[in-house]
Amino acid sequence: MTEETELPDDLEVLRSIYPEIQLKNGGRELALEIKLKPESKINVILQSSVGKELGRFQTKYFEPLRFHAVLPMRVGVAEIESSWISLDLLDEMKAKINNLVQDAVETDMMDSLLYTVIDYLTVDLIQDFHGKLFNNDIKTESESYYEELQQTSHEQRLLNFATDRFTCSICLDSYDGVDGLLLDCDHAFCKPCFKEYAIQIINNSDDASKLQCPNCPIPNPKNLHLKTTSELRTILFTSKITKSTLLQVVEPELVEKYESLRHNFLFEKFQQYYPFSCSKCPRCSHWVFRDDVDDKLVICDHCKLAYCFECNHSWHGTTNYCGSKLNSIPYEIIEEMLQDDTLESRKEKLSQMYGRRTLKLAIDAFISEKLFREAVENEEDLMSCPKCSTVVTKSDGCNKMKYSVCSFHFCYLCGELLDTANPYTHFTDLKSECYGKLFEGMPGTEDL
């Protein structure tokens, strides 16, 4: 025998009036989910222990209240549960229910008590507690609680949409929610219309980031050069159309193409403002954020290659120097940092862009190199190889020099690079300023 045939007549009537209730255990238990929807969107804010905002979102979709009671109703048998409402507020709600039960006992209205309670839960409760539930922002320091509210909001929003009708914003026809897509901006589209739109953008646009709601204006953020790295990352990389949304209407291969195009485009744009805050993996070409721009070690989160940011070779440790640096701070940036009239705000911005420690090391190296070059110019016994710039000195021999590292010939007197095949013509050519000076300055040749 089924549970339905065992229910008393009064409970059968009750369920016909309120089909959302659940009667269990042969009608000895009653359960009900109570939807809570504020009049306008509520801010949910994640903050630190000192009140600094770490994240926020807006929503009008919350997990329903769960009501449970053992029948027959009497004072203290009803329970109201919620994962996000405070225990004090839940106790106030239960007190309201207990007052209804007590009033029914005192006025001998127990026959209609269940109707009174359910009518209150479905109609009056949200009105009585709306101010306490939704008048203020919901603030929390718990990241897990914040993420739980965010996930619940997303699920409830989609559940409401799936069980309702909507009008497609492109073709203007009416559809069941299960046949459409609801975007974060609350615009809804039938799947065929949005699929055609998405494919056209992905295949025909040089900017994959343009794929967004066709009903919303294309954002044009200003003064991106003034944004911090975290602010710019949020502005650029916050997806307007999620991957899960696209997969509902577009083939996985095309979604991967979109993700790759968008990924590359946005990182290249981000790199224009913060060139040291991201890196392209030399093995798989996957882009990686560098949260610590002073740390040369980069680990690709795609292929797991560990490599050096400065030379793009496999990681060689901090004590081994790069053979050649591909990513170095431009000299004009270093010179700007050294200028007395450079604003402190500009210096701080450059420190964020290139790393405070990395920038200081580059400035120190620049100053040291400059002082060293000046010393070389003022010291007659020193000169720079015109090919590799290594500083050399001549202790003996003629003025035809060959540096063993770069293997190039040059004149020690004027610094000119010499013909490798016949370097001595520089000293025998009548037109050369060093004509006849091959042995000039050599000990013992003063009288020649």
C-alpha cells in the first residue's frame, strides 16, 4: 500500500492546497522548503579580519529555509534550518511558529493549525523578517562560507530559470527555461540563437574577448595604466561568458579555440602594462602569471616546466648566471628611476611593474657599469673590446690585439675592428691614422 493512500483526509486536502509540502512517514512528519527572495540584489562581501574587502558579488538567490515538524503540531516540535542565516534569527522564526501553536491551543483552533502555519511560512514569514534578512550587506571573513553562498546563488538562480518561461533577447520568441541560456547579466537567449552568435564571434573576430552578452554594451575601461596588477587582472580576465555556458551550445573543439584565443589576447594586453608580471612558457607557449616579480623561477602550470624568467632556459638556480637575458629592464626605465624629478608615485608604479628588488639590482648594476666605463675612458691602460665590450689591458706586445673570448682583432690605439684575414694592413695603410704605429708604446722601441 502506498504512502498516499494511508494519509488522513485532512492531510490529503492540505497537500492539494499546498503541493510544495512533503508528507513523510505515513503523514507523521511534514517538510517544506521556503524560498527567500529579496526585493533587490544583496551584496555578499568577503573581507579580512581588519575589514579589507577581498571579494564581493550581488545576488537575490539564496538557499531556501528548511521547515520540519512532527505531527500533530505542538509547541517545540517544529524545526527551521539554514546554512546561512544566524542561529539567533532562526530562533526568532521558531518562536513565531510556537506562538501560532500556542494561540491555536488557547483558542481551540487546532483543526486549522497546519493551514495557519503553512500559510504563514509561505506568505508572511518573508515579510516579517525581510528587514533582518536583507536590509544589510552580508559580510563574512570565511572564504568557504563566501564560496558556499556564491555557489548556492548560482544553483538557485539556474533552478528558478529552468522552471520558468523566458523570451529570447535575439529572436523574441518564448521558450521554456530548459531550452535557453541565462547569462550573469540576467539576459536570456534560446540556445540556437546564442550558438549562431557565439560561432560567428569566435570564427570572425580578431579579439576573442568580445564574446559577451549581445544585449550589453561593450565595456571600454579607462586609465588601465593606473590600475594595480590585481585590479587589471580582474578587469581583463573576468570572463563575460563562462566556459560551462559555451559548452551548452558550442562544440568542445570550438570552445577550446575560443579559450586559447582569449587567453593569448588578454595576456598580451596585460603584458603591455606589467611586462614582468606574466611569462610565456618556452616549451608549450602557455601564459603564466608571476605573482612575485622578484622571483626569477617560473613554473608553468600547464606543462610543469621550471624555467628562468630572464633567459627562458630551464631553471639553473639562483647562483648560476643567465647566458643571455631575454627579459631585462629597459635602460630608459632605469634612467627614469634615477632622475630627481621623477615622481614618487611613478617610481612606485615602476616598482610594481618590474619588481622592487629586481629594479634595485638593475639600477645598481647600471650605476656600477657606468662608473666602470668612465674609469676605463680615463685610464690609458684600459679599453673595451669593440666587439664584445669586455675591458682589456695590454701588458706586452704590439698594438694588434686579438681577444680570446670573441676571437676578434682590433687596434689597441684607436679601438677599430681589424680585418681578420690580414689585420696588419691597418698599420701599413698610408690613409690609416695608425699607420706605422704597430709597435708604438712597446718597451724597447722608443728609439725606432
